[in-house]
Amino acid sequence: MLKQIIIFFKNNIYLKHTGLALVTLFILFFIWLYSLDVYTLHNKKILVPNFSNYTLDDVDSIAKAHNLRYIIIDSIYDRSREKGICVNQIPKDSSFVKKNRRIYLTINAKRSKKVEFPDIYDLSLRQAVRKLQQYDLEIGELFYIPDIAVNKVLSCEINGLKINEGQELYVGSKIDLILGEGLKNEKVLIPNLIGLTREEANIIVKSKSINIGVEIYTNSVLDSNIAIIYKQKPMFKDEESFIKIGSSIDLFFENPD
């Protein structure tokens, strides 16, 4: 029976060619699957390294060592971090990707951005502080001179030089404010700054018409941006503790728990 079937296929040219075509297609299909695995590096993946806090030179070396490529897609300006370092990456570190995959990076700009100085003249201190924050400008020292309007902004300076509305300044510039002292010795409640960072404390004391005085950090503090206040002079005692406007509060910092 089997012999007859074989003879039948041999004598039938149409079935013979159809069978050969099917066998050829089957072989080509498996060759295609194998080639696809090789081309796409099937089951061959690379662990993504952590690029955060590395400079671009270091990022380049790390990427080459791991057979990866990178593209800078964005930049920010963060004063609290080193300039020119990577601050974000996609995909995240410890994920798996294929060889030559592009890693998309965000870096901290090397140059500070510029903003136009806003019009804060004749505003109250609280309004001026809020507006300067919106423009990413810092509040420097507060100086008081005799004037009938208490805490009204009379002038603005950087390093003793007057600045005007619309003048271009670098983000993070410290603006000294000249304010009205009023006609008598005005006093404000001493704020409780314990547990705050310097940035948080600076916003509060400036809005209260007070300056930051001496800043003392314990030897264990490595990053002043995250250090917190554990002591202040004069101390916050109760709701009856007052200090003259324009005075200073000394701050003592330690590492957060």
C-alpha cells in the first residue's frame, strides 16, 4: 500500500511540486524565525545602569560599556544640584532593555536661566516675597529705613547696586530689599523654625520682616540643602515672644533623621 502511494506521488507531477514547495516554505519559515531572533536579540537583554548624578562624560563611558545609546531630551535648572549632571532617565535603572537601546536623559543645565525682574516697588513685603518666588528669585537681606509705610518695598538691590523692573537677572539671584520702617519700633512674633530646612525658614523669616543671621552646621552635615534646624536664637517660646523688624535669627543645622 505504502509503495503504491509513493509511486502515485512520483508519477503525479502536480502533487510532487506541491509537496516540494511546502517543504521549502517550511524550511524558509524556520530560517526566518531564526534570523528574527538574531536580529532582535531575542532573550538577550541588558540591565540598565543608573545614570543619575553623573556628568555627561561619565554617562558616555557608562553607556558604551553597556552597549547602550543615549539622547538628551530635556534640561532643567536646579540650584540645589551640581550643574551638568543627569537628573532623570527613561527607562529607569534596573530595568532590562535590548542592546543599543536609546536611554532618554534629562540633565541639570550648566548655565542658569535668565528672567526679567518684576515690578515689586510699593508692594508690601509679603506680596514682594510671593512675586519673587514666582520668578525663581531669592530674597536676600532686608534693610529698613525711616518711612511712614511699614514694610513697603522702597528699593531693590544686588550687591549694593539698584535694580530696575525689566532688568535681566539669573535665576536664583539674591535680591536685597529696602523697606519702610514706619514711625515707631515695629515688632513681630518670633517664628518657630525648628525642623525646617534653610529654604523653608528663609521664606518664613523674610515674610516676617526678619533676617537670617549666623548659620551653624554640625560636622555630620554633608548636604546643606536637606539639613534641618534643631536650634534657633532667639528661641520661640510662646505667642508672646516678639522681635524688632529687621533683626536676625541665628540658625543651627543638623542632618535629618
